[in-house]
Amino acid sequence: MEQLRGTGVALVTPFKKDESIDWNAFERLIDHVITGGVDYVVPLGTTGETPTLSADEKLDLMNFTFEKVSKRVPVVVGIGDYNTRDVVKRLETCPLDQAVAVLSVAPYYSKPSQEGIFQHYKAIAAASPKPVILYNVPGRTGRNMSAQTTLRLAHEVPNIVAMKEASGDMVQCMQIIKDKPKDFLVISGDDALAMPQVAAGMDGLISVAANYFAKDVSGMIKAALGNDMPLARKLHYKLQEAFDLMFEENNPAGVKAFLHDAGISENVFRLPVVPVSDGLKGRISTFFKYYK
């Protein structure tokens, strides 16, 4: 699990103007983030607009990632849903041999109880041929996974090895860090909070911003993990405005605006996601020109 310490990047899914997947842009993105120093990549997360992808497209994206990454860095595959049986079926049938782990978001829309969340993950862990990373993002799922539920899963379910925590609640994060098993990783899911969270004891970040700012984000996390806090703080404050702009209206609309200005991909989405407003796009373009 040392492979999961450091910086992972939740990859966007680039689309052409006709909204088909832009495979050339996706390859450019993979090369860009690996060259920038990220420690692993995560296709098929929320940032990849997975709710709008077909089952065949998800499989194609996973296999394309394995092929183009070509073992340069580890690959963590996003496989999550609110339908537990569907997740179990996908885990049993997906070709996951080249993945190091599976990232599975807490069940959304249904708003289950804490016991329901526990049983959902217990079933997933039993079915998964790879270690499972929990993912708590209540701003998207509509239900927070409590520190108690996270710790119960961490202590009682052997195949659950890590947590991507994106509640934004620093007290909850510290409760998990304090009482987790020694070999259980706690990974930030909030770019803007990652530096102080690593200082508090987290093991890294699965980043949105690293799609474009791969070098500085991975440098910030590496410095924080190495207790070089002056450098970590310097990079954090250098990136702070980018974080604010990127998440002001929508993710991945913000990060795709940056990628478009960089010439990596088109600024194209599948509904219901749309591009950022003209005003925000102008501020992103201005920031992009002067960021060094």
C-alpha cells in the first residue's frame, strides 16, 4: 500500500466536440500527469464524468489507461454506484489484473443509514479481487460516512485498506487518523485542504487539480510528507487561487477549463455538466497566463 502514499490524480475524461471520447487527448493527459510527477492515476472517478459513460466506455477507458500508463505508475480504478449488486457484478467481471486497488464511492442518492453504508462496503470488499479504498464525499452523495463507520470498516474488513476522505470536516478527519489501524491509509480528497491534512497525519491526496498542476501539487504533497513544511506551505499558497477557481462552479468544469487553455483537451462535457461561465473562464485564462 506504499504505492498509494503521495499524489494520485482523478483523471478527467476528455471529449471531442461531438461528445465522443477523445483518446488522443486522454493519452496526452496521462503523459502530462506522469511527467509532472504524480505517484498514481485514478480513471473512472467522479471527475471523469462516469455517470454519463456507458458500461462499454468505462471498460474501454480502463483498458486504455492500463495500456498507455504501461506500468510507469500504479493505476487505481474507480468502481462505485448506489446499487450494491451492480458494483459487486462489475468487480467480479472487470479485468482488474493490472490495477493496484479499487476506489469505490459511498452509495449516493439512496442516503442509506450508517449500517447500510457499512454493509454496502462489506459486500464490495468480499467481491473485490483488489484492495478497496473507501471514498467519502457527502457533498456529492448526500450522506456523510461517519468516522465511526470508517473506523469500523477499517478494523473489521481486511480487504479495505484506505480511505479517500472528502468531507471537509477536519475534526472528523483527525478522528479517523487518530484511531485507524496502523497500516490503513487516510488520503485527502480535497485539494485545498490537503497540505494541512497531511500535516495532521494523512498519507497523501487524490487530486483534481493535478490534472493540470501535476508538478506543483505532487511537489506540495511530497514536501508535506517529508516534513518540509516551508516548501509545502509555499506551494499550497501558490496554488490556492487555482483551487478556488477550479471548484467555484463545478468539478470537472473548472479543471477542464484549465486543460483547454493548456491545449491538452477540448472544453466539452456531457449534460448535465456544462462549461464554466464566461466570467469565470476569463478569470481562469488570466490566471493561467500569469501562473509560473
